[in-house]
Amino acid sequence: MVEAQQAERFRPPVTVALTGASGAQYGLRLIEALVTADHEVWVMISKAAHLVIATETAVDLPARPERLAEALISRSGARPGQVRCFGREDWMAPVASGSGAPSSMVICPCSTGTLSAVATGASNNLIERAADVALKERRQLILVPREAPFSAIHLEHMLALTRMGAVILPAAPGFYHQPTTIDDLVDFIVARILNQLGIVHRLVPRWGEA
């Protein structure tokens, strides 16, 4: 009964995982945008990502899933229950099994270590397992790497994942929308992710739009 009520309250869930690459701002902004679009958001943040967030931003996020959810709800203006967080080894989370609720998944930012683990099916933690589930169930999986330059190993893993059906969307913002702030650059990438997810937004006009 509770799950049925939850399904009626929010649009379908989108899983967002933040890993230990630079670009934590992209993942945090994506969570905000999904909340604004009234989607339920399932969040996983790796240990390395917590370090990156502390380094790159002034955002203070607790590690415990319950407290993390409270912090993200407060920060994003989400309604109670709209944001759910899962721990590194929460194998009972719905994203851990193909029989769980279907969800598109975005790893943003995606470290090259996570890229490698997903490409090879390592599944050493919940983020990697959730991505593995997305691939095997033919669900939407978007990876947002932030690295420069890419090695042959990185590129081979990207090619392998693309062939498996994943979308590789590097954190490489364009400038044709004439950005004036860092937020504008962040919104460009988040808008591209939302476009892939088929979610309507007002962050950045599409090419050819006024």
C-alpha cells in the first residue's frame, strides 16, 4: 500500500550515483533538477565522492544513508520521501536486483575506476552492481566521465559500454549558449543528461530554440 502511494506521488525513479571523479557539481545539480521535475531520486555516493564533494564544494553531506537523504531533501527542496539513499553494500536496495523497480541510472560524475568496473562486470559495491543490473535488464545507463586525457584503457571501456547499450556523456560543456558563470556550464551538462532521459527542463535551450 505504501509503495503504491509512493508511486502515485512521484514520477518514475531515476538512480543517480556520484563517484570519485572531479565534477561533483554535476551530480548534485542533477539531483536538484530531477527533484524539480518531480521524479523520485535514488542516490548512491561513494566514499571517494564524499571526499571530492568536500574538496570541490562547500556542501557538507553525511555518509549515513538516512542522514544523507535528509540533507539532500533539505538542499534540493524535495518532498518527504522523494529522495532515497543507499549505502555501499545495501544489497537489499531495489537497484541491486533485476526484479527491483525499473529505473534509469546515471553515474555522474563517473570515475575511470568505476567505468572500468562497470565495463568488466566487477560489481564490488552497490553502484557497480546497480549499473550491472541496468545493463543486463536493458535499462537506460548514462555514464558521465570527467578525465583528461583519456588513455586507451578508458577509451576501450567506453567503446565496450557503448556497444552494451550504455551512453557515454563526457563532462565537456559547450559554449554556444554563451555561458557567463560556472553554473551555466554545469547546467549545460545536466541539460544534456535530462535530454537523454527524456525529461523536460528549462536549464538550457535546445539547439535552434530561442
